[in-house]
Amino acid sequence: MLKWRAMSRSLSLHSPTFSPLYRQIKELILHQLESGVWGPGDPIPSESELAVRFGVSQGTVRKAIDEMAAENLLVRQQGKGTFVATHKDPGSFFRFLRLVPNEGDVQVSQSVPLECWRAKAGADVARTLAIETGAPITIVRRLLKWGDETVVFDEIYLPSELFPDLSLDVLRSGESLYSLFESRYGVRMIRADERLRAVSADRVSAELLQVPEGSPLLLVERVTFTYGNKPVEWRRGFYSTRNYHYHNELG
């Protein structure tokens, strides 16, 4: 089946539109990931096997896989092969939450779901998630705690179509949010765009984060995308930075 699918799309490799061959191979592999042929955590065929299936050189396949590994879509494991990246990998956690303590080592946070309810998308949510105004959405409010300290208050907007039975009980399963989305709903978060700005704590965020009203907070607005550059989450996170800071490595 995989070979047939690859061959059925091989004509695109000879199309007159300009695109490097390895990028076309990358698109073919992405198609297999998006369609679920290879799921999160699954091994993909070897470079030599893919080269035969796609009718290209092994070097071309290697370049495509290198780029996908750099984008955290695939993971190379020395002596084992190449695997589809998964949110169950502890290493993926810090990729989407770059909050570290001012002192001490990075620790895994505890998610505390507060509310989960259905609503209709307003204009801002609809525009951000590329859905119709009035379409059903699911709104989640939760806290993130490190030890005894509450550090983040999240308000998350999701298209209900993709997460049909999401509820507080489901959220309390113990899985990380993105791991839950991946395993239960087949939605994998590929990349995110974030905007950061300073805000003052209002009454609600101050109470939940246990800081005085008017205290400075870091607001992180995130739009997260799955395969096909499709937006599937809009998140507004209020961060208390008394003992933590946002950390990003560039270059």
C-alpha cells in the first residue's frame, strides 16, 4: 500500500514547477505522516528502502530526513533507525514550554485542569483557528504548577470537531496535554507561533496565580499548528515570573 501511494504520487517529482527534489521527497513523507501510515513513535523505512520506493538517490532521501529531523518531525536514534516524533517523548515537553526556574534544574510541571466547556467561536477565535464564526469550540482553563508554586494560568481554545469528547475527566487522565491530543484524538502539534508581552494581573489571574492584583505577568499567546499548517489551538498563557523566566536559545 505504501509503495503504491508513493508511486501514485511520483509524477510530482517530474513536474515543471521548480522545487528541489529532496523537498518533494519531504512532501511525500509528510503525506504518509499526515495520513497516519506512520504514526507517532513508529519507525519509518530505512533511507535505502525509501530511495527505492521513491525512485531517487539515498542522498536525496537523507537530505529530506535531515530537514524533517531538524524540524522535530522525525527523530534519529543511533543504531535503531528513524522514528516519527511523538509528544510522549519527554524531550518534546520543553520544546513547547520554555519556562525554567531562576535557580535549580528544569522540572516537569503538573497540569491542574479547572474548567472545560463548549461555546461558539467569536470573530477573534474563528479568525485565529481558521474556522467559521459560530462554529463549536471547546475552552479549557488550567493551571501549571511546579512543586507547590502555581506558575501558569492557561486559557485554551480548540475546535470541538477535532476534540469531540474532551472533558475535565479526560483532561485529568495524567497525560500531558499534547500527548493526550496525539494519543486520543490523533492530533499532533507540529509547530507554534508565539507572541509575548507584559501585562498586569487582573482579579482572576491574580487569584489563581496567588499574586497581588496588578502584579506584572508575562502573557504568551500561542497558535499551534498540525500537519498541513492547520491551526488547531489558540492559547493565552499568563506566566508568573517571580521565580521562573522564559528561556529560548537562538542560533
